[in-house]
Amino acid sequence: MKTLFDSIKVVGGIGPVSAGNATNGEWVDMRGAQRIAYLIQTGIFGDAATLNAKLQQAKAGSDGMADATTAKDVDGAALEEVPAHNTNNDGKTFAIEAAGAYDVLDLQNGFHFVRLVVTPSAASLIGAVGLQHRQTYNPPKERGLVQYVRKLRGD
């Protein structure tokens, strides 16, 4: 019997932290993966606080690991100025996804590592978990970038 985790791998996110500036997730190797999604969780936001999030890509260094000095943004994979409407008393969950990694990452130039960067405008509790679709045997059926912001829980 197959489980959900036969095709999805939990990968480098951001551990729960109180952050007031850019917080980087771990680099994730996208070779052999079709897509990656991050679930971003927030705690209580300050008044008028906003949240920015984006995906970055990087090349491998001489050690085979991601070389952060080569990092650049993944075009179109960003949540910008997500307002903290009515979040002063409860947390929220947002999602950002890159689908069709073969199209959105600069793989031909060696960019096959991805990380999440989350930047709150004021000190806020944040955390994120990455979910990587590990389809290594079939070419991607979907092309292009899918980006969305969705409130998953709470009103």
C-alpha cells in the first residue's frame, strides 16, 4: 500500500522563529523533482504588519552543495506584501508553489537548488515546511509556474 509520503518528501523549511527581517530556508536539490511547495505559518502579527515570501534558486558549488553566492530569485514565485488583516489574535497559513520546475528554474545554467525566503515587516512568529514532489521517472505533465496565496485555516 502506497502512502502520501511515497511521492512527497518533507524538505528544508524554516523552523519556528521570531523574525523581524529576511529568514532563509534550507537549500533543496530539485534534480529529479517535478515541483515544490512551501506552507508558511505565521503567529501573531503586529499592527499593520505584512509578509513577503519568495523562492530563490542557486547553482551547486565545488562541494556539490548549493552556493548561496549564485542565488537569484525564481521569476514570478513571490508573495508580496501579504497583509496581516485580522491576524493580530491568531495565526494564518499561506502557500507558495513552483510547479513545472523544468520550466521555471534555470536548469540549463546549473540552477537546481531552491530555498524559501520569508520577510515579515515587523517582528513576527513564522515557520515553514517544504513539500517536494519526488517524481523522478516521468517528465512533468504540467508546465509553467503556479503561484498562489491561499488562507488555509481561520477567519
